[in-house]
Amino acid sequence: MKTPTFLIVAGLIAGAAFGHGAVTQRWSVFAPDPARTQRLHALEIRFEDWRPTEVPTEMPIYERSTATARRYVSTSTQQSAVVTIISGIPGSVSTHTPDVCYVGSGYKCLRGPRKDSIELPNGETVAFYIADFEKKTATRVERVRIRWAWSTDGNWVAPDNPRWQFAKRLNAVPELFKLYVATPLPESDGDERAHEDDSMTQAFVVTAWAQFATGFSR
């Protein structure tokens, strides 16, 4: 290989390595608040008679990130939801959203993703993405609705390009959090038929986002 060509190739390799190191914060000090991280991963939502059980997360975990998932079931109605909190460096947590990883796991995306929002009891607004998924097997059809958003300070947002938005703040954001709220959908005759959440599910969703928002400052 001629010297100019070798220098160009070496420069490209070095640039790619540096860029990857910057995205994964390999060249900076990763110093999250361990008390806040532990508090948010330990947070159990208090809502009516819904009881939590920690379950293995179905979300993929990437470099220097941690996930905790809990299934909540109402003892009276048997309604349920799975809430997953993931934390880690922005380069890992800002990517791999359900419309990518669920489809890669055999689910079909029925609707979305689209942006939505809810108002919390304190008057603040939470913005998130929402999408419906379906997975068929020989014995059952599983449908699930997933809402997800990101936060660094308790303000949950759904940016158009989360990877780029949080990459711009790498040095200021040592840790990024991503919250998923997954609720089951009933089977229906038409795949494209929208299903409205019942009032209890809606109330649980609001409570989940509200308690995780306040969990940052406790």
C-alpha cells in the first residue's frame, strides 16, 4: 500500500474509533449519581391494588447500561402492565427503540410509532412515543401497546432524533434514562383497528409516569 493511501486509511480508522469512543463516552469520565440510579431502579409504582413482581427484561441491554422490569397485576381485575427502566450512557440508551427491537424479535408493528402526551396531576406534561405490536404463534396471539420516552432530570421527552439530541450533550449528561410502559391489548378481528385504553389502564399509565418523574428529586 502506498504511503498516501495508508495515511488516508489510518486516518479514517482513527477517526471512526474516536467517534465511537465519544458516543460511548470512553474518553470522558462517566460519573452518574449512584443514589439516583439505585432509587429509580428500585422504584415500585403505587397504584390501587396493582402489585409488582420483578421480571427479566425483554429489552436489549447495550454497553454500560442497566435495566429493571416489573410486572404489575391488579389483584381484583387481573389487569396488568410491564414497566421497564433503563439507564446508562446516552450512546446506548438513546437507541434501540421498540419499533426496532420488537420487530427484530418477531413482532409486527400494527400502529405507530407516533408521538403522544399526557398531563400529570401536577400540571406538567409528559411526551412519549406510542406503538402497538403483535406476535402470533401456533397457540396464541399476543398484542401489546408500548409507550417510551427519555429523561435526564425527571422531564420525560420524545425527541425526533434522540441519538443526535443527547449526543450533543455528551459531556453534560453522564446518564440517560429510558422508560417503557407496556400494556396488553385484546385480540381483535382486524389488525388495523385501533383500541382505546380503558380508564384503569389510562390511570395506571399516568401514575407510572408521574411517580418516575418525581423519583428523580426524592
